[in-house]
Amino acid sequence: MDRAKFKTHVRKLKGAGLTESGARNERTQADGDKPMDNLQAQIADLLRQTGEAHHQAFIETDGADPEWAIWYADYLQDRLSQQFEREITQSELVYLFVLADREHSTESADEPWPTFYARTLVNEFLR
């Protein structure tokens, strides 16, 4: 499945973040962007903690793991499903982590990776 078809499939699976009535998830409406900003900060903190856990798990290789996105997805799936109040698949997370990694390395190298990745996840799961 090519990237465009996969993204379309992922959007269909997540229901575009709308409630049954077609209203936006309340996290995106209350107090402007503050709840989303708070959620993004929480996700960034969770990603930082995960990075530390991953480094410890792979301490013998100084954190090097060519399949890191799979490890992160497995580690974070339940936690992120709770944060976003929806079921998230490991496949969605692997795809988004790899995408965020590529975009971060080409577009936003000065921004800390957890902040960039968190924004990627919030934008994808709450739009």
C-alpha cells in the first residue's frame, strides 16, 4: 500500500476525530488551543520518558536500534490510546514515528524531537 493510500486508510480508521454528531472532540474546542497545547506538552513529556526507557533497553548499543519505531509503538500504544481517548494501532504509530523522524531531520532540526513528534501525533489524531 503506498503512502497516500495508507494515510487515507488511517484517516478512515480514526473517524477524523469527530464525535457522532459531527462536533469536534472537546479537547480541540475548549479555551482555544490551550487544551491541545497541554496535551501536546504531555505527549512530548511521554516521548522524552520513552526515549530514556528505550536508551536503557538498548544500553549495550548506546541506544542504537534500527527498528526503534516498532519498539516505541509497542511501548506507547496503550498510553497514547488513553491520552487520545481512542484506539490507536501500532501500525499507525510506526508510520507516524517514521514520518515525524524524516520530517524533523529535514525541516526542524533545531526543535527538540519530542516536541516535534508530539505535534505530529496531536495533529494527526485530533484533526
